Amino acid sequence: MPLKLNLKCERQRLDNGLVILVSENHKVPLVSLNAFVLAGQDQNPPEKPGLAAFTARMLDEGTENYDYAKMAELLEGVGGALSIFSQRELSGVNMQLKTEDLNLGFELLAEMLCRPVFPGDRLELEKEKVLNHLRSMQDDPQTVAGNAFNRLIYAGTPLQYPALGLQESVGQLSVPDLRSFHLRRYSPASTLIVLAGDVSAKAARECIEARFGGWKTPDYEHAVLPEIRKQQAPIVETKIVDKEQLHILLGHLGVKRKNPDFPVLQVLDVILGSGPGFTSRIPRRLRDEQGLAYTTYSDISGSSGIYPGRFSAYICTSPENREIALQGLIGEIRNLVEEGITDEELETAQDYLTGSFVFDVQSNAMVARFLLSVELFDLGMDYLERYPDMIRSVTREDVERVARLYLDTVNYTTVIVGPSYPDSKTA
Amino acid sequence: MDYQLNDVTRHRLANGLTVITREDHSVPIVASMIWYRVGSRTERPGITGISHLLEHMMFKGTQRYAKGEIDYITTRHGGSNNAFTSRDYTAYYFTFASDRWHPALEIEADRMENAAFDPEEFELERQVVLEELRMDLDTPWGALRQAVELASFQTHPYRYPIIGTLEDVNEISIEELNAHYRGFYAPNNSTLVLVGDFRQDEVLKEVDTILGRIPSRETPHPEVPAELGQRRENRVEIRKTTHVPRLLWAFPAPSVHDREHYSIEMIDKLLSEGKLARLYRRLVEEERVMSGVMTEFDETQDPYLFFLRGELQPDVDPIRVEKLIDAEIALLLDGPIPESELERARNQCLSQFLADFETPLDQAVQLGLLETLIGFEYWNSYVERIQSVTSHDIRAAADKYLRADASTKGILITEQTSGSTPHAPQA
């Protein structure tokens, strides 16, 4: 009997375009209240990397009716947790609340999304924090490698920079920058409110309508980036840092989430580099059989979104293993592309995916994330019901075809971050 | 609101194995965990890291399952598995969809008595662990934390890193590993925790059949040297290339058995949880000497540590930061804590408590951890005890534990500026 999972959800669209999704689950008296806004890094003007993330960070720093301290007092006073995020294509707010505090959550959410004021003194303080955080990130070679990789594969687009921005650009951000970004990019038409947990869909809808019904969409078009082009030649970048271990990241531009081959690529990922334990080829060969690394993996489907994500393979190893690790990573990718897969590998990956998808909706926050992708990528509310059949219908030929189509073993980017080592030639 | 875990049961099998179960039918998932009372606390110089190395070897083959087979079975059943080693315990987990979780019991039974320890696999896995250890020492916090822990105890094994020292991990023999395994991996030294979508009566019968037949064994009770206690303030300074100076302090902390445990948990929240927390407000917002600050506190068998850490803003004199922190701690001793602050900290503790019991695996972790240390009933009195902590209790706990003359003050500062040499992309 194949496992089926049916998640219930109510969807409503207000007249101003705001979409509300609610999934009830009354197990624990907690609610995850989320707002996702299409105001991510992709909306940054070319000369202002970090603006979207900074605007999001400042949402709870003061609004027309509450200053930052009052907001914190109200929310933290009841033990509510607030987190704000900003990524490639989305920014947003997540609140974890006790059911009894949900009204307060709606009130503060409306203030943050519709009426933030971005006070100058709070901006300066936040700037100092972000600048120090950017400095601190340079101490993490894996992050350094990831940033270099993005700069190369997303060259020429706002996605080439870290979402948080650069020292130079963040230092320049001003209150008018934030106000203007908020005015243009935060609107009901680009916002999705998702609730999961101990909440009544009807009551939630009424509360949201009362608080957000009057929110107007400004007269600005949502900016959509032109098609991002994949590199046409190999790129190698080496960065020497004063560390003991070597971090290697190689790959290229990936795929969009709406790509019809997405389920096939999920199967490919499990076979090549992101299955559980050390069952995938890369961790099995490089870690389990050769003892080269504690961490090594590859992935293409996981980072897909509105824009293409990345195909990347990663290993952290001792510097003397540099060549063997590099050859090992690309060798496994090449082998998959050229030699294909076995029936047994296909079945194993299918078994894994058709059993493990239930883990994606275990908690309220996970349900909210899942509903977001249903809405964003037109997956359909019956996606979880259809999922097992979708995965089961993938054939060996499908996997081999997408491997040849989407994995490039010639024109790829290699980023190496680590200490200088006698035998290692730097580019 | 119901904070009691009335539906958790404990059974003791004839061989001494403790079995904790909780039915949760809200998602079609079963989490199974096994907890052994062995960790760095039961180690001594020469074999530090042996519990962690043993944990790694438990995936490398038993009489019944060849190397890689446990991962393979997990994948074929669409599940996930992993393990972790800490000071007081080593724990293994599986999560599966509820219609296919039974292999978990067979695997844990076999792992408890039939590990194979193939010498070649052992040498390979030693290399993997050495990579893990080097990776940890290569991070700023990893190196600083090891140094601060070492300085914070004179005699107690909590002074050694859980992952072990490079020397010991290099030297541990397969005979020592086997002896450690034979000593501690016994039904009477472990707890099985099952949470999820199953019927308790059926499951208990199955557990008895599969795990009940393993004979109990006499387990060693290594004498854990009592900590002599520090008589003066320790200072640790690490020099490493870094872009941001980091501060890590450790104060003595109560064990899970101590009455003050709950007061320290409240202090943890009062000092660093949220924007209104005392240290955050003083150090980040008012004085702007740090870009973030947090405190950390765990449940442990013997008294361990209360950590305070954060990243310093550039050009800030660490002595000034030290005085500010000392002053904030002194304020805790100075006068009563306003009721609104107490209420906030209480609510934060309680929200955290609810959130920690959300997914089946979360629940299994919380139940197994506390059962291993003191008994899962700890959670039943948790809310009541947090609610009864008074201003006076907090003063008394701060006076007893947050003492400068018993603290270790660690700092990581830069050795030199990083010599990074970016290279032009190579076609």
C-alpha cells in the first residue's frame, strides 16, 4: 500500500490581491504565522546589494503605531518568537505564537508589513550589526566559497552578491532607500500570509481581512530578472585563507522549480549526492570508502526556485587531498553522466523519496513552507497525494537524460578556499 | 493549557532495558531512538573521543548488517537516521513513515550486541573523525570553546572535547574501542524511546521479542572524578587569523539534579533572549560594543557550564566589554527583578518547551535526554517549577554560579590580517 498524505488547506484571495492560506492542526496550542513577500534579493537595484535584506531586518524596528521597544515588549512578553528572513526571491516574517496570542500576532504583522517607519537611529545601529556580521562571515571558509561561487555563476545579476550585501553597499544604505524599497515592493499583490497550527481558518480569514483589506498595491511593476545564462566556459577560482582545511565547491547554474524535470532531478540527487547516510555515490565513495572528508555532498533540486538554483558539489578535506578530492567529485558526476545508473539505484531512490516526503510537513513551520511552494510554483493542493506516483513513474532513461541535459562536466565553476599547500597549484 | 505529558509510559524489560513510549497520531511518522549512558563523561586521558568514534563505527557493520547496509535499509524504507554523542550519552535515531518503521528495532538490537569492528573500516573511519575534528578546530568558535572547556575544570572529564584530542583519536586502538562497546552497550545501560503513529500495546510486545532477548551485562561504573572547583578566575586567549574578535565566557552551572537549574534557565532568558534581554540591550543596543550576545545552558548529569558569547565590534577594548558584562551580572544581584521581566522570561521558557515537543523526533529527543539523566517526569513538573522561580531564587542562583572568581574568560583575537589573494577567473 503506497503511503498517501493529504494535507488540508483553505485558500482565499482578498480583493486587493493578498492570498491567505490556512492549514489547521490542533495538536499543540501553537500557531506558525508567516508572511512571504516577493521582495527578495532579485528586487535589489544593481548598485544596492543588501537593500532587500536590510529592509526586511528593519520591519520590526518601529512602525506608525509602535516603536521597536513596545513591539518587543508585547511579543516577547507573551513568549512569542519572531524571525525575519530575506533570500533570493522572497523576504518575510515568521512568528511562533501560542494560540491565545494570535490576535496580537496579526496586529504586529500588519504594522510591520504595511506601516514600518525605518527610524534613522535604528538603521544606524542595525548597520553596525550587519557590517560586523559580514566581517564575521569571512571567517567561515565554506561561506567564503559559497559567495565566490554565486558571484561567478550569477554574474551580472543582483543574485551574484550575498543576500546580506557587501561592506561597501550596506555602509551606504539610507532611510530613503528603505522607504522607497518598501513602498514599491511590499504590497498585497506580492504577499502571501500562511498560517499553520491551532487556528480556525474562518476566524483567521476574518482577522486578516479586517487588518489587511485596506492595504493598497502601489503602481509599480514587480521586477522580473531577465533569463540568467549559464556559463559557456570553465572557471576556476582559488582563494588562500589562513585555515587548516580546504573547501571545494564545484558546479554551475541549476534549474527552476517549475522545471518539468524536477521530480527526475530529485531522484538524481538521491543517487548522486544527497541521499540519507552515505548511500549516495559522492558521500559513499569519498567519505565512506576513501575517508577523505567528514562533509561531502551534491545537490541540484534543493536550491531551485523562481530563478534557477545551483548545481553544486562540495567537499571539505585536508589540503594534501586536494587533487584526489577534486578528481573524485568531478569523476562521480562524469561517471553518472557517461555511464548512467542501475535499476537498483533508481528503485532505491524512489523508495526513499516516496517514504520520506511525509517528513516535509511534520511541524507547523514546515507545513507553512510547503504551502508557500504550492502557491508559488502552482504545485496544486493535491501535490502530496500525487507525489508518490510522480516519483514512481520516473525511469532510468529519464534520469540518464536529465543527467546529460543538466549536469555539465566541461563548462563548470570550481572554487577552492583554503591554505596554500606546496603541491597545490593556484589558479 | 495542558502542559502535562500524561500519555508517556515507561516499561522496564527483564533485561533492564527501559522503554519509553508516546503515541502521536497527528502525522504518519514514527521516531525511534536508543540512548546509551556513555559519553565524554565516562572517558579519561588517552581515550578521549572514544565514545564518539564508537558511534561512528556503529554504522560500519555488525554480524547481521554489512557496512553501509543500515543506511541502505533506511533509504529503501524512505527514512532517515543519524546519531550524536555528548557528554553524558550517545544516542541513535531513525524516523520512518509509520507503515514501515519496524526495521529500526531489528537494527538497534543487532547494534547493541553484534558490532563487527573490522580493522580496515576502523582506520578509514578514524580518518573521517580526524577530518571532523580538524574542521571543528578550524572554526573560530570551535577552537575557543575547546580551550575554555579545558580551562574550566581541573579534574572532571567534562574538560575534554567530546570529539577527543587529535593525539587520542590518532592512538585509540580497536581493542580499546571494543572494550568500551562491551562495557557500555548493554540493555541495562540504555533507554529505547518510541514516539509516533503506532499502538503502544502492539509495539511493547514487539520490543520485548526483539530487544528483550539480549542478555543484560554488568556495566562498569567508572569513577568520575569530582571537580575540585576553581579558586580563581581563569583567562584564555586564543590567537588566530580572524576578522572579528570573539568572546566566550564560562561560569559554573548546576546539573539537572540541582534545585537552581530552573533559576539559571530563567537567567539565561533574562540575559540574552530577545531584544529586551539585559545583556543584549546593554552591549548591543546601548553601548554598541558587540554585534550580538547569547547565553547557553544545557541539561547535564554533573555540574557543567553556563556560557556567554558574542562577537565584538571592531576597535572595542575587551576590558571595557568585560566591565559592562560584570556590571550587568552585578545588577542581577542588586535588587528585585521587575515582575514584567520575570513574566517575559517565564513565557519564553514555556513557549520553548512547547516548541520542543512538536515533531515525533523532537519529542523522542526531549524524552530520551531527560530519561537518561533523571527521568522523563522532569517535564511534568517543568512548567510548575519555572512558574515558581522568584526574584529571590534568581538572585541566589546568580550569587552562587555567576561568579567572576569561578569563571573562565576566553577571547579570540586576530594574529594577523588574512592574506587572501583572489585570482582572476581562468578560462
